[in-house]
Amino acid sequence: MYRYVFGPVISRRFGLSLGIDLSPDKKSCNFDCLYCELERAKPANRIELEPDPEDIVKELSDWLSKNSYPDVITITANGEPTLYSRLEELIERVNTIKGSSKTLILSSGSMIGNVNVRGALKKFDIVKLSLDAADQKTFEKIDRPLKGIEVEKLIESMVSFRREYRGTLVLEVLVVANVNDREEVIQKVVEACRRIQPDRVDISTVDRPPAYRVKPVSNQRLYNLSKLFEGLNVNVAVRKDGGDVTKIHLDKDDIIHTFKNRAYTYSDIEHLFDECTKRSISQLLSEGILMEISVGNLNFVKAKSLTS
Ligand code: SF4
């Protein structure tokens, strides 16, 4: 039985994902998010009982020798993986054995201001950082960070990181009802995203039992908020029980205009548009007027004149 390697799991956002947990014994995180799937815990700034990279790599090599390579090897933690002091050493070693898989890290972004952490992150193929709010008041309310963490400094560091990083940068925005779901709050996140210039923005809501008594927003609300992210590749993660979304009808000219402003995933197309619009989208794709692009193992459709 493995101690650090788990899965693989099918991730709608990243494909077949094999996980590596850097703190299997205890939650170690410098945030205490309202929506966390783990138990509530006082924020901490280190991982207790850090694993040896050697032990992790041994397990990973063993798994890879017995199975086909997953789409992504995902470094995560029972908490925040960038608190791991030997992250750079680990990713360098994982990169030597990853074969055709891409490396991915799921981070809150809380340590992005640390130059050593940024150095380690640059060695991943895909980096996912969270940005639930861009104003300090809402940030503290939803993410409940360790005292002294300022969201504006995190955003500035994300901007610098984007300039240095050649891989795929994904930002995740998790929307919680009555906490960060007002348009003014999300508009500030959009402005921060425009400064950071990620390759993709994933917008989602509470999906699994959260640490605190908070509620998800409806799928319709998520789609309405996603419209604010004009010009960015936005992926909306809908919930199965998140309510129906009003189907939209667009004629061909409107489709082209709309898809110039925003790229849509196939899942969003399925949820948002009526049958007639979906047929027109397929036709425009086959005529080459719309095109498909892949960002972090997720396919988007956008108007051809836009670059990816
Ligand atoms: S950053 Fe992630 S692990 Fe940490 S409290 Fe928030 S959701 Fe939980």
C-alpha cells in the first residue's frame, strides 16, 4: 500500500490524475477556508513530519512501472503543498521520471511571494492557484488566512510569477453564497485576473461537505458571474444538483461574436446553449470558423481570429 501516492482519479479539469499527498498525517495549511473539504484547523505555516522526497519518488516509480502514465501527476497535500520545504527537490526528481505525464500542483497561492516557492513552481507543467477574492475583507472572510497574509501582495506576486513562468497557469475562483458572490466582489477578482493573465480561469462553487456551514450558489449564478470574465478562458464547473440553466439561443453571427470575447468548454456549451445553437457551433467548428484549443488538458472552443 502506498503512503503518498493515491488514485488515479478522473478530474474533469485536468484529465486522469495521479495524486501525491505531501502531508498524509495531518492537515497543514496557512488558510482555513470556509469551504475546505478537510476538517477545520487552525492555520499553520509548515507541514509537520515532512516526507523525504526519496520515499515519494520510490512510490511514484513503482506505480508508474505497473500502470500506464496518467495525464497529470498532481502534487497536492492534506493542506497546502507549497509549505513543503523540499518542493523544488521533489519536482526536479519527479520530472526525471514523469514520462508522458504532465506535472500539476494544486496550491492556494498563499506562498507565491516566497522566491524559493516560485522557483519550485516554475518547474511544474501546470500550476493551479486560487483567488477567491481580491479585496482583503472578503479574502479574510472566505479563506481565513494566517495573520499577516495580504491578498494584494499575493496578486502582485502572481503577476510577477506569470511573467517568469512559461507553463500553464490556471486560477481557480470558488464562489460561496453570501460570502464572495456579489458582482462587485467578483469584478475585483476579474480585474486581478486581467493583471495576472492566467491561461485559464476555473470558476466553481461548494461541491462537497464544507468545513463550515456555507452554501453553494446555483449553476445559473455561476454562469452569470462567469460573464464578467470577458476575454479570459473561463471554465465553469457546474454542480449536478445546482439547478437548471436557462438555455440560450444564438444565431451564427452572434456565436462568432460571443466566442471572440470568450472561449467556452464543451461542458459549458452543453449546459448553456439550446440544441439549434449547438448544431451551429458544430458546423462552425467543421468550417474552421471556430477552433478548439487545449489549456491544461481541458478543451475550449473559441472564434478563430483569437489567439490562444
Ligand atoms: S487552502 Fe485548500 S486545504 Fe487550505 S483551508 Fe483552503 S481549501 Fe483547505
